[in-house]
Amino acid sequence: MKIDPKSSADLSAQIAKAIRDAIIAGDLIVDERLPSEAELAEQFDVSRPTVREALKRLAAQSLIRTQRGAFGGAFVNRLRYEEAYGQQVTTSTLLLSMNEVSFDVACEARYALERACTPLSAQRRSPDHLATMRAEIHRQGQPGLSDESFCASDVAFHRALVDGAGNPVMSYQLAGAVEAMQPLMNMITFTARSREAIVGLHTRIADALEASDGAAAESALHELEAYTKTLARDVMAARTRG
Amino acid sequence: MKIDPKSSADLSAQIAKAIRDAIIAGDLIVDERLPSEAELAEQFDVSRPTVREALKRLAAQSLIRTQRGAFGGAFVNRLRYEEAYGQQVTTSTLLLSMNEVSFDVACEARYALERACTPLSAQRRSPDHLATMRAEIHRQGQPGLSDESFCASDVAFHRALVDGAGNPVMSYQLAGAVEAMQPLMNMITFTARSREAIVGLHTRIADALEASDGAAAESALHELEAYTKTLARDVMAARTRG
DNA sequence: AATTTTCATTTGTCATACAATTAAACGTCT
DNA sequence: AGACGTTTAATTGTATGACAAATGAAAATT
């Protein structure tokens, strides 16, 4: 685990990279304790603040966790799905907000990936998943629900759909695609009429999954994608006129 | 932009969160310069090393970049697809390696998502994408190619397939799913016979995309998934016996 | 006008010190 | 002996001050 003295990069970045590579390569295993900051400083021949900056970089990626006190220190962190979700969502959200991604492009990606889960979800969804979907559908039909709550419920519904596929890797991958869309969706004003249409499509999806009919669910998702794009287009048009 | 003095979390983590939230909320826009470290230290009422640790956390997520010298400082970074790819791949790779995800589960997720790109790729792939795929297929047929190079070429092939969909958000989302599998794929020894089978399926996929036949491409991808799982099972079986 | 020099600003790094936390080791009392 | 509080050593968290290195602007010089 060495650093390149003639590199132009920050020392803390180099040290972070060296440790990160060691973790990825399996030289440092989960829950293994890294040397103390003082020891690392000596090993890399830098000061402790520099080592600390490197460790904070790794902590920001959830690669390590630190614990104070005697027998504390920095430990290789087992990356949990939950933490990975969070990073995925943050990254995806920023990517969408900073790169002028059109609503249609983001929407297309999201629904295409979601449809990929549908056949599996039709086979494997548990009664729990179905119950969650039904509950969210009911919630979406409540009058007086704010647009933001409606969106949040929408995300919960789709998340249940994705989780129904019973593949945690897919759930993780989809988290970014679905949740990162939420800020974009929040720009839409959902009229009673459009909510009714969406609830109808959600019901069709839930029914199809209950009947283990993947194709029907996929078809409803296609329609939902098209309808969502239409809603967004209307919002844009109204905004341009106003 | 405030921090909570009674929180138990590290000050640097709180400060990083405050700035990150400001970026996500749009209070700090792309290329905007943050106050100098000294000013931030004063604003948050902490020392400069603490501020620096916070900034390094943000730099690790590519949220900011720093520049030395007069009129230098920390700037809000435009998150590029390339950087987002990198983080996605790192996170996904660690997730797969640390959570004892079975090969089948990872493989299923990858091919399911990839199939989601196929119909779009069949419609939109450019001659360039096709040429890349053909080139990689040719490469994969070369005798004397190492297993690692074969895997790398495989990734390049599938990446061209995904990019062919012409949706950068999908390409970004898929980067993790495809590249994170590589370490798992590298465990497989590809015999001349199995390479031939894979090249054959790749050719079918390329042909289907050239003919704009999404269904045929999807079908070939399904077979490729099944075949890959079979290969992995054989390796596992051999390892158990040996 | 072009070039060089100076200079102020800012990040990068170092050294040192102290506070806060924590678990183990130790000692005391029952 | 065992339960329970106390000390202690190790380690991270934070602060202070200093200097080096880079960098662009401004001033001085040719």
C-alpha cells in the first residue's frame, strides 16, 4: 500500500485511493481494523490531519466507520443495501438536476428499468408486497392529499413493485432510478382527474401482479409512462404560456 | 445553513451535510464558489481542519472541486456522467463483494436490466454502436485471448448495447450492473467451447439489433443469461469437488 | 505594449496540544 | 469469589498556529 510522491494529486486523495484499492482487492476484509491514525501517518510518512482527511473521504463513501476510545479506530464497513441506496439516490438526483436531463429521458429510463422487474415481480411478489401496493393505492385516492404526499405514495407503490421481484440487487439499482425522479415529479400538479387515471393504472398493475400476469402489468406500466409524459408536457406548456 | 450543536455526529459530518443539502436544494449552484476555509470555519464556529474534513467528504462524492491559489477555493462541481459512473461501479462492486450476493441473483439483475435497454437499442443504435459490437465479437474470437481480456471485451460489448439505447440515464444506471459483475465473471474459466457459444449469442444479438428486431435480441439475451448461469454453476461444482 | 516581478489570497501540509470517549485492567467491598 | 465502582491507557475529535505551494492580479520594468 504505497503512494506516489511525484503525483500531483493531494496526499489525502492518494492515501484514500490506496486504502480504497486495498478494500476492493480484499486485502482489508469487513470489520477489520485499520491501523490507528498515528500509525497510518507514520506508514505513509504524512501528518495525522492528512491521514484524517483521507479517512473522511472513505467515510463519505461508507467504506469505513470510526469509533472513538481505547480499542476504537477505523474499521472496514460492510456496505449495507440501505447505505448504498442512499448514495445511489443522492448521486442520481444530482445527476438529473445538474445535467439538464429532460423529463422524457429520465422517465423513459425509469419505466424501462421498472418494466424489467415486472415479470419477476409477477412470479414472486409476496402477499405483503401486494398489501403495500393496495394500501398505497387507497392512500392515493384520498381527497385532500397534497401533491407531495401523492408523489411519496407513488414512490412507495413502485418500490413495492420492484421489491416484489425478490432480487435485492435490482431493488438497489432501481432505487436511484425511481427516487431520483421525485423532484421532477414534484413539479407536476396532479388534478383530481389525473390522480384518478393514475390510480386506475396502479390498480391494473396490482391486479396483474396478483394474477401473476407479467405481460399485463408491463402493458399497464407502458401506459403509465406515456400518461406521465403527457402530464409533464402539459405542465411545461402551461408554464411556457403563463 | 446551520449545524446542530447537540447532535452526537461529528462536526465535519454535520457541516458536510449542511453544504450537501444546500447544493441539492439548489441554494448553491454549479460552479459557484464556496467561502474560503477560513470563512467557513468562522461561520460554523469550528477550526479549519474540521472544515477541511467536511470539504474532503464532499470532494469524495464529487460534489465539489478545489483549486489552490488566489481566487481559488472550493467550487460546486457539475456532476458528470463519467464521475457518476465511477461511483456507481465502486459502490455496486463493493455491495456485491461484501454481501455474499449469489452469482445467480447478480446475473439475473444484470440481464433483466439489460433486456430493458434492448428494444430501445434496436430502434436507435447507430452504425458506430454496431461497429463496436462487431469489433468486440471479433476480438472475442481471437485465440490466445486471456480470460480477463475476454471479460473486458464482454463488458465493452454489452456497454455498446446499452449505449445504443441512446439514453444517458440508462447508460449510467446500467454501468454499475454490468461492470460490477466483472469480478464475479473473472472467476469463470472460459473454454474454447464456451467462448464459441458466447460469441454465437453475441452475434445473434448484434444481428438482431442491426435488423431492428428487439424481440430477437431479448431472446438471445435470455439465452445468454441462462448459459452464463450454467457456466458459473459448473465452476462452482468443479471447485466443490476439487 | 509586452514582459517580468511582486504580492495577496487560498489551499495543502505539518506539528503539537488538549478534550472526549471507551473498554480493559485494577482495586475494593460484600 | 463475585459484583461493582475506579483508574488508566489508547484512540478519535477538535483547536491553534505555522509554513509551503500555487495562482492569478496588479505593479513595475523593459
